[in-house]
Amino acid sequence: MSNLFVRFKRLLGSPVQQVGTVTSVDGTALVVTQAGGGVARVTGAATVGQKIYFTAGKLDGLAPSLTEVFVEE
């Protein structure tokens, strides 16, 4: 039988990578506006206006500045 904690962690799943635009910078603390309108606090180095990828509150890298298109069903 495998470790019970490992089995529990598999149920939770892994954090999802998200994308957003940096709206405020204070040292290494960033405020990011997500495409759906949400706001997140992220740790990392970026400048205002840059699009970034982030996972679980940490900066993963810069995202390309492409036009956003929303399709409604």
C-alpha cells in the first residue's frame, strides 16, 4: 500500500499555470489582473504592463503580448 499522504496529494491535483497583466509593482511583489477579471498577488520581477505566466503566486516567465479574444457561447 502506498503512502496515504501521497495518495491524498494526488487527489488535490497540481496548481494551474495562469496568465495576466502586471498592474502594480512593489519590489518583488506584483499585482496581476487576470484575463477573466480576477486579481492575484505574485512574487517575481516584472514591469507594469507586461503579460506574465504564474503558478501558485510565483512568476514563471513572460507571456507574449497578443490580442485577447473572448468567445461567448
